[in-house]
Amino acid sequence: MFDLKRLEYAKLLRIIGKNCRLEYSRRKLFSQKPTTDRKFLLEQYARLKELKDLTDAGVTIHFDIYRNMTDMLKKAAVPESLLSSGELACIRENIETVITLKGQFSELKKETPLLNTDVRQLRVPLDVKEVIDRAIDKHGNVADDASQKLRDIIDKI
């Protein structure tokens, strides 16, 4: 059995974590448990190599604008809860990021077959994006006709 203290696993995670751009990425990294599963490790290495080869070639991958929405989605799941226009704009931005990533990896499918397969499996909730687009304008403000109730209130004013 491996001695994680001797391998300094936590220290390695901290060193790698310094290179994470987002707090979400850092938390995800720190939640990783060590494994000796050779197949899993080789698959992950192959994905990382695809990504490294792209960045070495000067290709910019737009992962850095993706935000963790876990808290917002938990809040949205509660009946009668309301998300702010900023939270809705964040969700829309994430959906747009996924659309961009899907297009980018589709164009690079020869160079990144594993990553392309992973990204292709991401679900893009276009219906949610359309509702947000109708409710929140490009400046992040709530549209006057975001809902019928709001429209009625504005008409009365």
C-alpha cells in the first residue's frame, strides 16, 4: 500500500492548485483521491496531453470563463425562489461558454478525439438560454416584459 504522507500527495495537490485559475477548479482538484487504476490514469493522461498539445500550439481554450453554478442551481430548485439578473446572466454566460467549447472541440476533433467526445456529451439547455435571453437584456437588466406579472405592473405605473 502507498503511504500518502511519504508521497506528499497533499503537497503535490497544493503545488498543482497554484496553477488553477478558478476557485472551482482548485476545489475540484483538492477533492481528488489518489488511485492506482492504470487504465483510468492513462485515459486522464491522454486527455491532458491533448489539452497540453493544443495550448503548446497556441490554441486558446475558453475554460477560464466557465463558472461554478452549484449554489445558484440549488437556489433555483427551491419553489418560489428568485434568481437575480446577475445570476441569470451568469447561467446564460455558462451556456454560451459550453456552446463555444462544443464548437471549438468539434473543429479540433482530429487533434482532440477524447476531449471532443467528452464535450460533445455536454447538454446545452437552449430552452433555458432562450428564456433568460427574453428576461434579461444584454446589459444584465431585467426586461420590462420578462414576465406577464412584471408587464402588468409596468403598464399600471
